[in-house]
Amino acid sequence: MKYAVLGAGRMGSALIRGMIASGFTTGNSITISDKHPDSLKQVASQLGTKAVESNALAVAEADVVFLCVKPNQSLEVVAEVASELKGKLLISIVAGIHASSLLTAAGGGFRVLRTMPNTAVRLRKGIIAIASNPSATDSDLELALRIFSSVGTALEVTESDLDAVTAVSGSGPAFALLMLESLAQGGIEGGLDPEVARKCAAGALAAAAALVTETEETPLALRQEITSPGGTTAAGLEVLADREFPSIVRDAVAAARKRSIELSAKP
Ligand SMILES: NC(=O)c1ccc[n+]([C@@H]2O[C@H](COP(=O)([O-])OP(=O)(O)OC[C@H]3O[C@@H](n4cnc5c(N)ncnc54)[C@H](OP(=O)(O)O)[C@@H]3O)[C@@H](O)[C@H]2O)c1
């Protein structure tokens, strides 16, 4: 299987790095293209892929094409490679651009899957939601699930779920980082060295995530296990409940989802 990656920026490079590091494919099977010849050469030599000077050349050599340019560049790029795309699978990681818009921009005749990865694909710890549509086959979806499982946890969702996914696993790491910063700051205010506070806070969030992903227990049950009546955790949780922390976080998710819908609706 030959792959093309259009747009060798942060996400395109992270995806390629993960696919190669996991052994899913090799650099020889990937051709990349980008607007900037200098950064293109640099990424290709770092990752051991082929590089070509045009998107059309990259698509011509591929069976599967990853669209990794910015949303405002995406329709122009698919239109530019329309004839080379015929009969192929296009996997878009572009936020907010509907599968139907991509198909229309390039005049159809190819298959599309939309995905929403998050920034942790660069560590192969991403969450990647994949949404199918009538243009794609079951084996396209199965292939995409295998590809993205090499850079994290791949999940199938509906296309209309992608706005909520964008809010929870796309923007969510930033919300969790704010929690982490605040935890560390609380530690510093309690007398900790900043580096010790940073490590303790990062360890706390990593522990919470690992407990949820590596056990069958719910977050509520896990939280109750470490909350003794009258103890330290109970004292802190009481403050978070009084200040309505859960509803603040839910409001943040709703705002991010609303923004994703607004951005998708832009012409
Ligand atoms: N970053 C994230 O966490 C994240 C998460 C989920 C999804 N995404 C999606 O991933 C996509 C890429 O994001 P990114 O952060 O990787 O952006 P990026 O770093 O800007 O990468 C995009 C690359 O494509 C290049 N490019 C622009 N026009 C092109 C063209 N006509 N042909 C070929 N290459 C072209 C860009 O060059 P220039 O710099 O000159 O424009 C840039 O090198 C976006 O659509 C975004 O919605 C990102």
C-alpha cells in the first residue's frame, strides 16, 4: 500500500512519524508534498519518506491520500488533485470540512473518510475518531482504523459526532493542561519547588487517565476509592463541587462544540 501526505506540517509529520515508528509502514511507502520546498526536504530526510514538488505527483503515486493542510486550504488542494484522486481513498484530518464538501470540490469519483486526531498522535498516544459516509466502503473504514491504531486509540463515530469529539479529545487536552497548571500552582503556593509541583501535577493527571483506561471501573468509582470521609481528597472535592467545577467543564465542552459547528458552517 502506498500513501501520500498532502501538507507535511505538524499533524502530517506526526502521523507519518507514528505510522513508521509503529512498524505499520515504512518511509519508502510514503510520498509527501508541501508548499514549502525547504521544510518538505527537511521532513522527508528526517522521516525517510519520498518528497515531491506537487500534490498531484504525490497523489498519482498513492493508493491512500492523507489530507493534512489547514481547513482554508483544503478545498483548493483537493480540487487541484481531482483527476489523480479518481478511484482512491482520501483520508481527511481537516477540522470542520465535511466529506460532502471535499467530494464536491473535486467532482467526486473517489472515497473519503473524515477523521479527528489530536495532538498526542506525535507520541502515538492520540485519540482518533473516524467517521464514514456513503462514499467509503467497510474495508476503507477498517483500513483507517488499522492505520490510526498505529498512532493511538482509533474509534468509529458518525460525522455529526465529530464536533463533540473535537471539543472533548481535540480541545480537551488544553482543558486538562489548565487543570494541570492549576494543580501545580496550588502545590507551589503550598511551598513546593516548581519542578516538583509540575511533576506531581502531571503524575496526578496521568494516574487518573491510566486508572480509567486500564481498569474497568468508572471515574466515579475510582474517585470514591481515593476519597475517605473527612479526608484530604474530600476537603478538596468539596471546594470543587461548591464552585461548580463539573458544570464549568461541561460548559467549556459545549462552547468548543458550538465553535466547531460554527466553523464547519463557514463557506
Ligand atoms: N494541530 C492539531 O492539533 C490538529 C488536530 C486535529 C486536526 N488538525 C487538522 O490538521 C490539519 C493540519 O494542521 P497542522 O496543525 O498540521 O497545520 P500546519 O502545521 O500548518 O500544516 C499544514 C501544512 O500544509 C502546508 N500547505 C499549505 N497549503 C498547501 C498546499 N496548497 N499544498 C500542500 N501543502 C500546503 C502548510 O504550509 P503553510 O505553512 O505555508 O501554509 C503546512 O506546512 C488542519 O486541517 C487541522 O484542522 C489539527
